[in-house]
Amino acid sequence: MSGVAKDPWARLRAATPARIGLGRSGAGLPVKANLEFQYAHARARDAVHRAVDWEALTAQLAPREVIEVASQAPDRATYLRRPDLGRRLGEGAERLAPSGCDLAFVVADGLSADAVQAHAAEVIRACDATLEGLELGPVVLARQGRVAIGDEIGDRLKAKLVVVLVGERPGLTVADSLGAYLTWGPRQGRRDSERNCISNIHLKGGQSYAQAAAKIGWLAREALKRGLTGIGLKDEAPALAAAMEETGRLPEG
């Protein structure tokens, strides 16, 4: 018999990114596991506190029309302490002229600047095919913004539907996960139950850009058809994501 003991946790670790069966060194973790944990924690912390490079994001979105605004949170520290201020529109509100568009994208930093920087422009670009035929408004970049800031922005634009792309709270596995929130008839006072959420958009085992774009496209068209989002609108077309992955377009009909 071989003198090398088999690791009983190896198969389970290969099936999940969760930290399981890490072993121990005395009363603590082995050095490798401890360093990996500290690195993941540092990445998550940095993603929360880092600022989005809005100028670079504007360049990535070209040639789309981009409007920059800010919430009522004057800085990152206040934003993290006062979630209510991140939901209210502040600087730049006067730049939002009514357009009557079908759909407007809002990009807010949320709790992960890394997610917004890495994925927001790519998701919007992937939506070109799935939103074909709809009238799109300008892309609004909302500094220090949370999901609900899209309600006031969409109302000022007179958009029928608003899609807010926002950095999700980082975890110890993924620090750059993006979320998309769709709200029909945006206006102040909308409840979270009146939104549809597509979460976990990233490139490390999450939803791909094509998958997210397929879901955004289907939900947006159904929202415009039915005049609602939220708990009354369920994603009933899971096959669309696979179709988008293969062809880059939604299937006809």
C-alpha cells in the first residue's frame, strides 16, 4: 500500500469555490489557506472603497450618449454610512431632459467599483442585439449611487423602463459581481418588489455577458408589453440564455 494518505476533501473542493477541508496548523489554518483568505478579504474591502474611473467607463461606452450625475452622498464614507443618500439624485439632475425612451441604462457604483469597471460597458454592449428595435435613452452614470437612484433618473428622462447596473456586495469568492435591476415606470417610491433582479454577472463562474443580455432583453420586452416588473413578471424563458450564447441574438418569435 502507498504511504501517501488520500485527501478525502479533494473531490468536494473541486466541486465548489467554498473554503472547505482547509486543514489546520496547530490551532490555526495552514499558511497557504490563511494567506488566500487574507488576499480575498483585501480584494473585497478594496472593491467597496475603490472609486470607479468614470472617465474610462465613458470612453468604453463610446459612441453612446453618456450623462454623468451623482447621488446626494458627498463622499464614499458618507455613502457607506448613509444608504438613503445614495438612493437620491443630487448633482447633475438638471442634465436629465425628458426623452420618452423605451429603456434607459443607469450605471451606479454600488458596493463594488471593480464590478462596474470590469463588466458594465460589456453588458450594455451585449444588450445591443437583445434590445434591437427599442428606443434607448442615454446611459446615465450615477456616482455614489444605489439601485433606487434609477427611479428618479428614469422619471426625469420619462423612460418607460430603467435598467440599473450596480456593483454587488463583494464576497470572499468574487469581488467583482455585477447586478442588473429592471423597473417599469420608474418614479420615487418604487418598492424592491416592483423590480426584477439579474445578479451574479461576472467571468469566474457567474452569468456571462450573453446570458445577462438575454435575460435583460426578454424581461425588458415583457415589461414593456405587460406594463410591469417585479413579482408579477417571472423569467419564463430560460432557453434564451443558451440561444444567446450560441448565436449572439435572441431567437425569432
